Amino acid sequence: MYYFGDPAVWLPFVFAALMGLSILIYVILDGFDLGVGLLFPFADDEEKDRMIASIGPFWDANETWLVLAVGLLLVAFPSAHGAILTALYLPVAIMLIGLILRGVAFEFRAKAPAPQKELWNNLFFAGSLMTALAQGFMLGMYVMGLDWTWAHAGFGLLTAVFLAVGYSFIGATWVIHKTDEFLQRKAVDWAKGGIWGLVLGIGAISLATPFVSDRIFDKWFSFPAALYLAPLPLMSGGLVVWLWVMLQKMPYAQDRMSWKPFVAATALWVMAFGGMAYSFYPYVVPEKLTIYEAASAPESLFIILIGTCFVLPTIMGYTVLSYYIFKGKARELRYD
């Protein structure tokens, strides 16, 4: 019988928690800069430069969290890594192409002759869209158990659209925080529309998740297990109402509290992620592999944990430092 002092129990749990934390941070941080890219078609050239300036110091470092999450999956749960990547090979490839395209367009738009700048702006949007849609499709397929059927693929396409709109929403709240005047007012309007895509996406996943398995259904609707989940939808509903009320009153006088919509949107993502983690635990591959079945040997995990104790604080440290150094409003974009 397992007990928590057994390394075969606590080490897989720790690595699952670290992997979940990495994914959550990535979805929030890279989510807003992907969202900024998705909003490009609604902005003019000067506004696009300002939007790029708002994410310029952060976007590259934000993607580090994706690398960390995939790395932890590979070294800590290799059999799950193989199963997930095999099932999602095509959308993963599309996501990587989108990330590469974004990175290239980000650099080239600043160096290309003026007539070609619009092309790189469009490619930056295209890369952002490809990445967001691929991640949303992977999320939908994961929720449905990674089995390729027409119904599951259809649900994946639905979550792809909703996640892209959700990214555009948190991107709009970031623009609200980092800009002012006319662009900020525009971002408020973007956020008012995007919030409903996020709500619909969370709702679609919430409706589908309990029907993936009897185990999850019992977690959601049997007593007393349902009591553990009950606070999440209640708090999420309260956050949506609070966000909507805030957006109706913005922009505030003298631009005070412009950070509040972004913080509230972040909290909403945390609530949604917490609901998924509660639903699928202890499975890393839904209904097929638990974290304990997929985990590497405890001896290997312990050695990896020592390395993680150095790597994770370093990544957290420079992430916090970059956001501290570049706090405040985005300034005019300059490359000289």
C-alpha cells in the first residue's frame, strides 16, 4: 500500500504539479502575447507598433515555460510524452510552425523596408493564429481522451476557436494595462467582445468534461466530492461579472487601476485550469495512464528534481525581473 512518504508516490505528484504550474504560467503569459498578435487586424500601423512594444521585452521569455513543461513531461513521464505527442503530432507541428513564423515576423517587421512591413505584420498575425488554434485543438482532443473520431475532432475545432478568442481577450486586457488614450479605449472594446468567447470556451469544456468518463462524472456530481469543485464555478461566475462591470467603466480617470482587468482575466484562467486539474487527476493521459504509471523510476526523478530546483527558480527569477524592469506603459517603438 502506498503512503505519501514513498518516493514512488510523492515524486510523480511533485512533477505533475510542476508540469501543471509550467503549463498554467505559459498559457497566461504567452496567451496574452499571442492575443496581441491576434488583434493585429483591428489596429492601424501606429497602433501595431505600440502593441509590439508592449510585448517586446517579454514574448521570447514567455515561451520558456512551454519548453519547461514539455521537458518535464519528457523526462518525468516518458510514456505519456510518447502517447500525447503521437496522438497530437499534426497540431504540434502546426503550433511549432506558427511559433517559428511569429518569431521571424517579429524580427523582420522591424528591419524590412516600409512597403514590406505589412507583409510581416500579416505573417505575425498568421503565426499567432496558427499557434492559438493548434493549442486549442490539442486541448479539445486531450479533454476527449486523445482518440481521433469525427466527433472528437469537431470538438477540438470548437475549442480551437474558443481558445483563440480567449487569448485575444487576455491580450486585450494586457493592451489596456500597457497603453493609454485611443488605443486603450479600442482595447476595452476588444475585451468586451472577447470575454464572451472565453466564457463560451470554458462552458464548452465544462459541459464535455464530465461525460468523458464515469470517474469524472462522479467527481463532479456525487456527494461529497462535488463540494470540492463547487467553489470554482461560483468564483468564475463572480469574476466574469466583475470583469464585465469593470470594462463598462473603463478607461478610469487618470488611467488608475488599468491592471485590474488583466489580473481578473488571469484569475479566470487559473480557475479554469484548476477545474481541469481536479477533473483529470491522477491521469496524465485521460483514462489511460496515471502519473504513477507513466512516471520514470524514483531514482531518476530524484536526480531530475535536484536539477529542477536550480532551473525553476532561475526561470522564475528572470521572468519576474523582466516584468519589473519593463513595468509601466509601453513607449514608442524604436530600433535606433
